[in-house]
Amino acid sequence: MPRRALDLRVRQSQELNEIRAAVDQTLRAAFKERISEAQAAGDISPDLPLNSIVDFLWASFVGIRVAARGGATDGQLQALGQLTLRALR
């Protein structure tokens, strides 16, 4: 691969990583805000640490996306989502 093309790929990869990091930070901030509200309303256990809940939801979200790509049915995906939320009560 020519040097210029390689440099371009590296730069694009770095830019993509920066975009992913910004999106991750924004989504996690939104998760924290909503989780705090849900804890205050009694919908999520106030005993659970906020950052742990965010990590759990993030991992669950990724897992559900993988299941969807793998051919899971709508019913299966809904069940996964319900179980995820149920774990937080």
C-alpha cells in the first residue's frame, strides 16, 4: 500500500476514534442524567452505583445490538430489554 494511502487510513481511523469517544461521552452523560432521575423517582434502586448502572446498560445495549444482527426475533430482543431493565429494580 502506498505511503500516502496508509497515512490517510491512519488519519481516518484516528478521526473515527475521536468521533466514537465523543458519542460515547455524550450517551453516557445522557444515561447518567436519566438514571439519576429514575433513581429519584424510585424506578431504579437508589442503592446501585450510578457508574455501574451506566456500564451495565451500555454492555446490555451492545449485547442486544449483537443479538439483533445475529437474527434474534423482535420478541427475543424485547425480552432482553425487559430483563435488562428488570435487573435494575
